[in-house]
Amino acid sequence: MVSIKSEREIALMKEAGHYNYLTHEELKKHLKPGVTTEELDKVASDFAKKNGCILSCLGYEGFPKSICVSINDEVVHGIPGKRKIKNGDIVSIDFTLKYKGYESDSARTYIIGDVSDEVKNLVKYTEEALYVGIKEVKAGAKIGDIGNAIENFAHSHNLSVVEELVGHGIGTNMHEEPDVPNYGEKGKGYTLKEGMTICIEPMLNLGKRYVGMLDDGWTIVTEDGSYSAHFEHTVLVTKDGYEILTGE
């Protein structure tokens, strides 16, 4: 069931979103060649705990770490470990943070050192696609408006859209209804209502859209080995538009 948040709940989700943003900002300070993905996981976990928050990925359906760190052809759900980040990598960091019972979810993709113009554009246009989708949000709009805008933008820049993974509602649970695909038909799907909170998260590939899962049972990778980027915000639906809850 889709939940409409009260003023009290929205205030708490704004606080959760702010701490999510601050955790990303802390992680950004540590992103450099030589750091392990496990070290990043500890940075995030310690910072969240210091601020009275919980990183909800840990233990979610058995996920063994606090954040997802996905590198290059890894789309999402990369498990932190001993792997060291190196020059030329792109690193996607995604996590859900809970504050006083309310969740916030966001993702960013970072360029580490020197990459090709093609890879730079992948990251740039994936982030832009997120905001293209967010701009469709307002009470009375349709879920399909968001996905259609993202899909058209991605294809205009020769990027493919992962279809097996989608955005979602969020609140006291990490994943709530409705699903928010990054593709779709304008004017179709669930009608957005004031007070809804949703996560919009384009995952775009340089190559074809098809993905598979590694033997760890979590990490999603592109089938053709092409690079993938991922950006996400938690967004509040307002009467006349939207408010990004994980933006500052």
C-alpha cells in the first residue's frame, strides 16, 4: 500500500535525508586510489552511528555490509571487501539510512582519476537523467512520466536503461509501493499524491541494458562488461512539485 506521510513524518524524513547527505559527503573525503571498499563501509557506518543513525543495508535480506559499493561494470549491490579502488575506476555508492524510524536512500557515482570522455559522459548524463526524472514529480503526475523522461534522455545520449531494477516508495521501510521504473509511457501508471515519498534512481549503461548477477548472490553487473552509473535521491511529492530530501 502507498503511504501518505504526515507533517511529523515528513519532518523526520527530512532529517534522515540530511544525515544521508552528510554521510555521502564524509565518504567523498575518503574516495581515492588505494582505499578499500571495506574501509569506505567502516567510514559510513561509524559516521552514521556517531549521528544517531542506522545504515539499513546491513542484514537486509542477508546483505553483509552497511553500504553498497559498485565499481565500473557493477551496476548495484556491490559488497565491500578487500578490493582497492584504483585510478580510472568509477565508483557507485548506494545506501539507505534510518533516523528515528524513517528511511532515506540515495546513490552517487564518482570518477576516480583519469577516465575516457565516454565514461565521463556516462556519469554526467546519468546524474542529469536523475534530475530530468525528478522534474516530472508533482501531485497528479503519473509514475510513467518519470520513467519516460529518464528513458528518452538516456537514449538521446546513446545510453541504455537497466530495466530489471527500479526506484521505489520509501518511509518506515526501505522499499515501499509504488515501483518507480526508469522507463515507461507518459500518462501511465500510478498517480502521484501530495505527501508521498519516492526514490528515483536511474541506472544507465554505456553498452546494452542487460544485466546478470555474480556468484555472491548480490552484485549486479552488465552482461557485456560495459561501465554503468547510478544516481538516486529520495523525493517528497508536493502539491505543485517536489522537494529533494537527500540533497543537503
